[in-house]
Amino acid sequence: MRILTFICFCLISLASFAQRKPNIVVIISDDHSYQTIGAYGSKIGHTPNLDRIAKEGAVFTRGYVTNSICGPSRASLLTGKYSNKNGFKDNETSNFNHGQNSFVKELHNNGYQTAWIGKIHLGRKLEGFDYYSILTGQGHYFNPDFISSKEGEKEVVAREEGYVADLVTDKALDWLKEQDKQEPFCLINGHKNTHRTWMPAIEDFGKNDAKEIPLPETFYDDYAGRKAAAEQEMSIDKDMQMGYDLKMFENIEKMRADGNFSRMSDEQFQAYVDYYKPIYEELKKSNLSGKALAEWKYHRYMVDYLNTAESMDRNIGRLLDYLKEHNLEDNTLVLYLSDQGFYMGEHGWFDKRFMYEESFRTPMLMKLPGMIKPSSKITGMVSNVDIGPTFLELSGTKVPADMQGRSFLSLLNGKKKDIQDQIYYHYYENGEHAVSPHFGVSDGRYKLIRFYKRVDAWELYDMKADPREMKNVYGQAKYKKVQARLEKLLKQEIDRLEDEDAKVVLSKN
């Protein structure tokens, strides 16, 4: 009898241990700006479900990325390594090696059920996942193509009718329903929203159209003293396209020929025509030019962007509701982040790439009942390479020696206020939008940036005196000591992270 009791006790204990390992849900969006999220104080963004994560958990006020571009950011998230070490430096020339280690592989080896559903932008033939259903490349907003596979099976490519955020969420919920409730899971839900060309679900047309959206103070930036900023090609005024970006096509034929619309069903296409054609007709009548046209483009961009964010937020709510309704939320860590920040007209721009704050900084919201205090703020500096090590420590999984990120678990449970004093950054791409490659370091107060290739220049910013980064103070006598300290810090980080490309650039000074 005693033996039977002991065996039963052991079995119960093992089951309890499995349940103590927290489930992990990562929701990663594309190009979503913290400036448009209610939890970050936005007055224009309507994000009730993201705000719900913040209310039940924490807002990271200093969450950053190490390379502000789609694929490289996700590569750093997965591997816990900087771009120079994981090998995926840019979207144009890099191929991701799925054979290298990742936090998902480590969790999978530790008994986690794993899946990536939605956008990944790191090629195909994923490893470490029991299941994946990923968008091809950037994916499309309507009727996207998915590459799907269960572990050990061949990939299947199929076009699925519907709106991308709806489909990605449907797939995530279907996968959750199939999982063993006695074992922990790790689900990564990758949204295409809010990537260019900002196409909302049909049901979200008009939700932000009448909203007053103030022009950013820096919209008419003259880029004085900032050569790299002056030479970019991501201006709302000059570079944003009337047809491709803003859906202001001259006629129905040109609209239908666009790749985003040619894949639509007749019903989907007609809904877009019915919504956008009157806007175009009104624009033609107004005959705008100069600043008036630039500001009109800004407003239309923002409306499309906010409507597209609404389409995603509603689907995030569906996932949160499922966790609650199935008694999973008390043992599930939910992390929301974007692959990087995005410009909402600051400096007159759209897109990302620069180490300036709107691009460098990413929204991060996290909840885990029992550990993270509701409605809290985490002010420590963290980056996307730190996420994997944090998940591994939380789950009781050994962090591989080659992961360069630092676990910020101690920030979640309030034991520490910070885990590091600086964040290193390196953007490598040298093509689209004409943003010069650059690397740099920020200690929170000051930021030092070294541009190379397109532009050969240094920039230094005092973030307290100049939070909008309008005044490059590099070389000014007043900042001589600060500059020397940041240059030393930058070299230390380059050496520590073994960034050979940056070493070569510095060697030419």
C-alpha cells in the first residue's frame, strides 16, 4: 500500500512539475511603433488588447533591437546572438542557417511543444518546431501563401483565402487546441501587420479616418549636421508612393494590376475600391501640392497604419481570450513586441533602420501572473537578444554558451532594476531607402553612432537635452569627455561581441 501511495505521489509530483514550467506565447508584429500604442501613452492609437497585456503585466520602457530590419531582428530573437554571430545581417544578401542553436530548440529538447505560425522572414525548413505554418517571404495581407510542416514531414505550400491576421490567429488557436495539456508549450505568433503597405481588414475601414492626427514637431526636419539623415530615401513627402503605399491609383486597371490587389477575390477587391475610390476622387478635386500634399500624405499614411493596427489588435484579443477561457493564462507568459520600431512622420519619415530612437526602440509588453506585477513598468535596458536567455532561465533550461544575450528574469521578479548599462547596435543593409550602414552604442543618456559606406561620419546625441535627436554634438568641446567615454565603450562592446566588420571600419579612422 505504501509503495502504491509513493508511486502515485511521484506521478502527481512529475505532472505538477510539468505544469510549473510556464507556457510561452510570443506575439511579434512587424514595424509596429510604440508611439501608436495606448500603453505607451499614445493619444491616437486604439490598442485595447495590447493595453490589456500591459494592464495585467508590464511595459518595458527601454526595449531595443540590435539591428532594425525584419529578418535580422527575428534572427537575433531566435538565437540570442547579434547579427555578426547568427549570420543574418540583412534582408538582401543573407541566408539564415536554421541548423544553429535557438531558444526554441532548447525548449523543445526540454519537453516543450513548439510552433511558429505567421511571418518569420528567415527562409524555410525551420528546425526545433513540432509544427510551423509560415508566410512566404514578407507575406501578403489578403489570400497569403503559407509554408506548413509538422516535425519530420515534408513542407506543403498553399494559398489560403482571407485576411492575414485572421488566418495567422486561426492557425494559432487550432494548434493550441491540439496540444497535450500536461506539457508546456511555446508558440510564436508572427503577424505581418503593420508592415508596408498598411492594408487593414475590410471590417476596419473608417475606424480612424476622422481622427485628428497632429503633425510631428520634427516633420519638417532640415537634417542640419546629420548627413546620413539627409541622404535617406524614406521621406513621406518625396518617397512614399501614391499608388503602392496610399492606394491612390489613377484607375481601376492599375489598382488591379498591383500585386497586393491582383491576388484578391472580386469581393475583397470591390470592397477596397468602394473605400478608396471616393478618397482619390476627393484628392483630385483638391489639387494639392507642396506642404499641403505632404501633410495629406502623412494623414492618409497614419489612417491606413492605425486601421491596420486595429486589425491586428483585435486578433491579439482573440488569442488572449482563448488563453483565459481555457484556464491557461495563469501559467502562460505572454510577450508582445515588434521586430523594431517605426517612424510615424518623425523627421518626415516612414520606415525604420536608423539607430535613432523611434526605430531603435521597440514596444515590449509582457505578462506572467504571479511573477510580473500588474500595471508595472520595467525601466531596465533590454534588447531582443536577451529574450531567449530569459525564457530559458525561466523554464529551468540551461542557456547555451554561445548566446550573447543576458537573461532579464531578475527584472521581472523585481530583484534588479537593470542588467546592463548599454545597448550595442549594428545595421548592415546598404540598399533600399538609402540608409547608410552604421553601428553604435547607447548608455541611455548618450548615444554614439558611426556611419560608413554611403556616409562616413560620426554622430553623438545627448538624449536628455535633445530627446528628438536633432543636434549632433560630436566634436563639440562641451562633450569632449562624454565623447571619449562613449568611444571607449563602443570599442569595448565591439571587442566583446567580436564584431569584425565594425573593427575594420574603426581601423580606418
